[in-house]
Amino acid sequence: MHTKKIRGHKRIHRTIERFKHAILDIDIYTYIKKNNRIFITLDIHPWNSLSVTNSIVPQPKGKTKLYMLKALLDIYDYCHSQLQQLSEPYYCKLWLFERFFSHSQIVCATGIFIDYYETTFRKLVQKKHYPYDNFTLYNEQLKQFTWQIFINEIDIQMGSNDFNPMKKQFDIVWIGSKG
């Protein structure tokens, strides 16, 4: 497999900013009252598209990863403030994937979906502290969260036909919420 080189980081950063502002214009309170759940993933090219050339797109690194994290933190704060207006229990958490950071998202839910999202991942028995050193620029914002560590199991097809075996891959998911 060929690893694709990511180009146009300034364009990607502008796209992240535009995406963030588009989400901040949505009335999350009304949307949740109507649909009982919403999950917000940064759908940014090249991480949201299928590979036509059968190459691997590397996960975001450096400034791009920091831009994505900042956008997720700002969107989380907005969603959390909107959901505090509800008169019922709600689920509002930030899911940060360690290995596949581009899959990180904010998940908000009410009603029966709260239990669904609480049991989506398997809890990791091992005690670990959130690695704040990975994002030193946003340490203060990240320390406001209460973090729990979970395991995400992913089934990967080993080959192009249906007869090849499935391979399991694991990713650590840090799930954080504010008070």
C-alpha cells in the first residue's frame, strides 16, 4: 500500500475553520429536541473520502491536528452550553481517538440514546491518565474535562474478496465530558 502525501495544509486549516463556524450556526437545542441525538465529526478532505488510488491517507499531525482539536473543543463548548438548557438528562461527550484522530467527534444525545452511547465502547481496565503532553497548547482546556479510557474494536477485511479473513484492529478512545 502506498501512503498518500497530504498537501495544502493552509487550505485544510481554512476548511476546518469554515466547518467549525457552520456548526456553530446550527441550533443544537432544537435539533436535539427533534432527533434525540447528534454526532459531529470533522468531515474534512482528505480524511472523509474514499481512496481511488488504493493508497493510505495518514492521520493528521502537527498544526493540522491542533486545528482539529481546537475546532472540536469550541464545538463541544457550544453544544454543552446549548444542552444545559434542556430539562432532561443528556449525553454530551468528546470522543478523541488516539490512533485514528480524524475519527474524533462530539456526541450528544437524550432519551434512550444515552444508554446506547454509554455502552458503545469497551472500558479499559488499565488505569491511564490523559496524555496532556500531546497537546500542550490546549492543556488548560483539556484539563477541564473528566477523561475515561475505552477500547474501540475495528474489523478490517484482509484482501479484496469476501473469502479473506477479518482482522481486528484496536484503537484507544478517550471520552471526556465537563461537569
